[in-house]
Amino acid sequence: MTSTEERLAALEAAVARLTERFESEPAAAEGPSGYGGDFWLLDELSRRRPQGGLIYAGQLDLPTGPVRWQMGVDPAELLESDWHETASALAALAHPVRLRLVQLVLTGVETTAELAQDEELGTTGQLYHHLRQLVAAGWLVSAGRGRYTVPPHRVVPVLLVVAAAGR
């Protein structure tokens, strides 16, 4: 059995080696996203869940206030789940006018009167049709008096859907 002094000396030597190693290595290069090394998030995920995982998170400031959100999913459970349940939510976004509506609401346009000023959205009847579809799918909620918002738990997912589809 080693003495306390020997164990302490071994730990100090290990710390000194690690310190020397980190001081001699260049810092991780900025990745294309500008967030440090290319796989900093994956490295952390691997450390926390060596068996694998799927995570998404985000933070941003919107006209309605700051949004911070994260979610983790077990990929095995996701692959085995019934994807049929997600079809209506995805279908609601699968229209250029509806995507534009969500984009406008996220950027601060919140009333139907303001939305109706955008000629890309069609007639008032068409506008209400698209708003109903987005509300039914949970991408928008009616805040009363012709006002709409994107629920906080849907902000990051909708941005990720758009980002993933556009890449």
C-alpha cells in the first residue's frame, strides 16, 4: 500500500503532465460554425452518453424575448417510434406560405392585420386557412385578438427543421 504522500506526488505529477500537454498543444481550431472545434458538441454528447444520443438545443433573442431550449432523444427509441404521428406537424410546415407565416411571427409580426399586408400570403381567407393549419399542428398559438405567437418550445425545433432542410 502506498502512503498518502506517494499518492499525492503521483497525482501532482499527472496534473503537471496534463498541464504541459495542454499548454504545448494549439487550441482547437474554429470550426465552420464558429463554435470551437468541429465536434465540440458531439464530444460532450459522447462523454455524457457513450451509448449514443440525439440532442438539439438553441438560444436566441426574439422580439418577444429570449428563448433557450434543449431536448435529448434516444435514437433507438426514435427509430422504433411511430413516425406517422409527426406527419401532420411536418405537413403543416410543408407549404411556402406557412413557412413565411412562421418566419414573420418569429420576427415580430403578430397580428392578422399586419400579416395580411404581406402580399405573398394571399387573400385574407387564404391567410386564415394557413393560420388554422399552423395552430392545429402546434407551430403557432392564438394569443387572442388576432395575435399569434410561436410557442417557446417550438421556436428551436422549427428553426432546426428549416436549417436541416436547407443544408
